[in-house]
Amino acid sequence: MSKRIASMIFCLLLAVAAGCHAKKSQDADSIAYAGAAVITENVFPQFLPMFVEKTGIKMAAIKTVGSQEAVKYVMDGRADVGGVAHKLTADELALKPYVQTIGFDAVTVVVNTENPITKLTRAQLKGIYSGQITNWKELGWKDLPIHTVSMTVKGKFGIVKVFQDAVLEGAPYGSMAEETDFLYRVAPAVEEKANAIGVTSYAYQVPRARTLAVDGIEANPANLRSKTYPLAREMYLISREEPTGKVKQFFDLLLSPEGQAIVSKKFASAK
């Protein structure tokens, strides 16, 4: 069973168990959420059932819309809570959302385990993903074209923006060999091709795709919390204003020891 199908089944089961149906986000006994897939798929399958059980508050909606869209959903009232996995822009901060760090992820770079390379610099990654470096021979391996894998670079995905800002220095991506709208598909695509390289999340690790050190620094929980790893990113919950009532219960439980234990299974916890 694919992770996408499993996620769909999870949402359907939650809908039945929690009485989840098309309610407005303002309903007193329900919460509407919109946010990044990396949070929805890796934290919520365990967290949301716990939240419903402990509080009796139902989930009116669970939408995976991408980080940038999540800010819009929250600020225009379509969602009570948003999940964001990129540093908020000046324009987003100007809307004055309430922002709370819930954990730390890493934008990770993975290669097939047949590839002997264990580290790359941001300059080398910029060369690869801008289209200036196209063969592994240029990086010390054998004569093979580089097969680049990425989330859809024109999509409004947090990971695309983080990598573009930190590695491409705001410049546009080059032509990608393979793009996907689903982050969990990047590492499996790298598993299938010896010459592949992919940009994914710390949460999505697979046996035959090895995570590279970037600028000589490993992606591990300590380096994520300290932001020593150059592609570390904070994960946030946001709301339109300082949380009260049902929204505060959502924030508080995710930041509690129980909630943070769930976060730490796939990410570096905030606490």
C-alpha cells in the first residue's frame, strides 16, 4: 500500500471516528487544518486521533495545500490552524499570524547507494540543480549523466522554496529530469536509478538512498536544532491570532511531551 493511499485511508477513518464532515472552521466543536504534506503525513496520523480522544474536539477538515497556501488559508479564515515548513516571508509576516515552532526538519539531499559520494557543497548542489553540472564525472565519480529529482519546482511547496533560497540563492531551477507533486516519492525515485540525486525531507528515508552531508555537516537532530546543518528548516503551526479555546488546545497538545514524542519519531522535536 502506498503512503498516499494509507494517508487517504487515515483521513477517512478519522472522519468516521470523529464525526468529521463539511463544517465551517468557526464551529465551536471542530477545527479545520491546512498545511504542508510533510507535517500532515508524518505527524498527524498519530497526533490527530490522540487530539480527538483527549479533547473531544473534531476535525472539520484536513487539507494538504503546501506551506505557502496554508498561510492564505489561515489568514482568510478557511482554516483555524496551518502547518508551515518554510521561513515566513516578509509579506507573510506582515499579515501578523501567530507562529509557534513545533519541530525541525532538514531539506536532505539523497543519492543512490551505488554512488560513492558522501558529501557535496552548496556550490556543487547549485551547479547540479541550476543545470550547470550535468555529469557525475565532474564531481569525482564515473561518467554518468546526473538524473535530478525534485518536487515540482513551479509548485508552491515549502521544500522547493527553502532549497531555492539556501542553495540556488534565489536563482531559478534548471530543467529537472524528474518532478513530482508528492514529497514521499522523491527518495524511492532515487532508489531506482544509480545516477539519481533528489531533494527531500529528513522524514522520508529509504534503504537504498543515502543522505549526503552538505558543506561537510550531517543532517541529524542536534544539527537541526542548532541550525548548524545549512538546510535545516523549522516547522510551524500558525493561527490568525494568539490561540484560545479549541485552537489553544491543539497547539498545547502538540507542544506537550506526548505531542513532541510523536514529532521526534520523524523530525527533531522543538523541545
